[in-house]
Amino acid sequence: MGMSKIAIVGVHNLHLMQFLYKYTDILDSRGISYDVLYWDRDMDSSIKYKTFSGNKIAYRYKMSNYQPKWKKIKGFIGCIKFFCKIIRDKKYDHIILLTTQTALPVYILSKTVRNSKYIFDYRDLTYEQNSICKKIIKKLITESQFTAISSMGFKKVLGESNKFVVSHNVSNLKMEFLPKQQNQNIRIVFWGMIRQVEWNKKICDVFGNVSGIELVYRGEGHTEELKEYCAKYQNITFTGRYTTDQISFFAEQTDVLLNLYANDAQQKLAMTVKLYDAIRYGLPMLISKGSYMAEIMETNKYAYITDIDNFDFEKFIKWYQSLNLKSYPYEKEYIQIKDDDQYFEQRLLQFIKE
């Protein structure tokens, strides 16, 4: 195999790019060398992230989410210019572009990228409402060797393409089923970034102070506002920031996983990381009616598909009590993900040889 010069490029912090490891795990296991270009926004060496063997090239510019917009834009432009210069100087011929936020500007500004073989790693809907951006995104897809897509639901916006390869929001999914007892108190648990505050207030109003229910939010994000709102409820707790190695411990203490989101442009067609957590640990879960996840999970009775505005308590309790918590419920989904992952790996290795 000729030495291809491979770059993986993303405008995010390493610890926030979980999808990066989908690539590094495969490349590392084959001893293939590559560079990772990323934006170090925290400039804090104590932040833990999963390690990989590739060579790290960081754009260092400290930026918090609470800065004024102009500072963010300045940082973003600086980052893209830095990436384009490195890409040009190092003459990469195989490039993996992580997310539309990275791919769009780099593709527009870098001739090297346009002339290289690249994979477009498409994670979520971003600029598609803008017709010019949508055109360029479609061009990015068409000209890619393949486009990794985290949810086939996105085809409803992007249209069909033979370039799409499913790349699930999970690396090396293992089955770690935790058989459970039916619990007197149903522990409904969320973990992840807490967004959609108004939506989550509705969830808290549904479950707040209901006897036999405990609601737990784990993670950071808009926690303060939600926590304040929930002061009137005795059965809702917030546990704050966590590291991913704690998730198996969370799963042991969960009866029903809260995987309920408002069907906004960002979320409606997405597959959440929590979906895969539910599949890994065999957890029953709540899913929003009308979402793409509801569409693919509707035949599995461990997924309770509901509309939070018309939540039927008795039905929910009956559903939970009817579940057999001793046997693993997601066999079919698990096998599908494993097959998809194998195909993804095959396509990635083929790309590197091309």
C-alpha cells in the first residue's frame, strides 16, 4: 500500500468529538498513521479525552461558549485558516472532514481539499435551511468518496444518495445487559447535555411530585435554570458533570432511560447517543412520538413512544410492569448495528487504499 497522507479534521475539542474515535480505533488497530487537526478551545490539559495514536495538530485559541459572538467568529475564522494552511503545506491526499461546521468552510476555501479524496462525516442538520449552504452540502456529498451519516433519517432533508454509509453514534458497541428487578419506585434517568430547557420543564411537570417516580438528570448544560424551576419538586435530582466511564454505573441505577427530545430541526431526525446506551445495557426507554427514532423503534415494546403533552400515566405504569426485565430486548437492533459497523470499517479501509 502506498503511503497515503491522511488527515482527520474537526473544529471541536477532542473530548467533544466522540465520532473521531470511530476512525482512530480502526486506523490504530491496523497501524495506519494519520494526523488529527482540531481546535483546542479550553487550553486546559487536565481535561480527559480518549487517547489515539495519530499525530495531534491543534489550533490553540481559548474560547468559552459564553463569549460575545464576534469573538467566536474571530476564533472560527482563525481556525479554518489554520486548517487550510496545514492542509496545503502537508499536501494530504486523504482527508476526513468531521461535521458540516468543518466541512463546509474548508471545502469552500481549500483547493487541496476539493482535489483530494475525502470522506464527509455528516453528524447533524445545521445550515440546510439556507439554500446556498444546502447546495454546497449536496455537492460535498456527491464529490465525497463516501459520506458517513449518523442517521438515515437525514435523507428526508438531504434526499437519496448512493454515497451514504451509516456511521452510528457509537464505537465498538458491546452488549452489557443488566437484568433488573421490577422496582417499586421507577427511576427515570437522563444523561447527556441538558438542552431544550422549556421542553424539559414540561417533562418535569409531568413527573414532578408523582409518587412512585424518581427523575434524575445527569450532565451539564442548562442545568441551573432547570434546577431552579424544579425546586418545587421533591423527586427530581441533578447530579452535574460526569465522565463517560460512569455511564455503566448510571445504567445500573436506571429503570427507564429518558430519551425524550422536542422534535426541532436539530433533533427530530437524529439518533441520540442514549439510544445506543439503551441498546448496550438493555434499558427500557422513553422516545418522542413523531421522531425518526420512534419510527425505527416502534415495533420494539421496550421503547415507550409518547407525546409529553398528552402523557398517560396509567398506560406508562402498565407498560413498565408488563416488561420482562430478565431477557435482553434489543437483539435485532444490536445485530443491525454490528453489521453496519463492519461495513463502515470495510469502506474506510478501502478509502485509504484508493
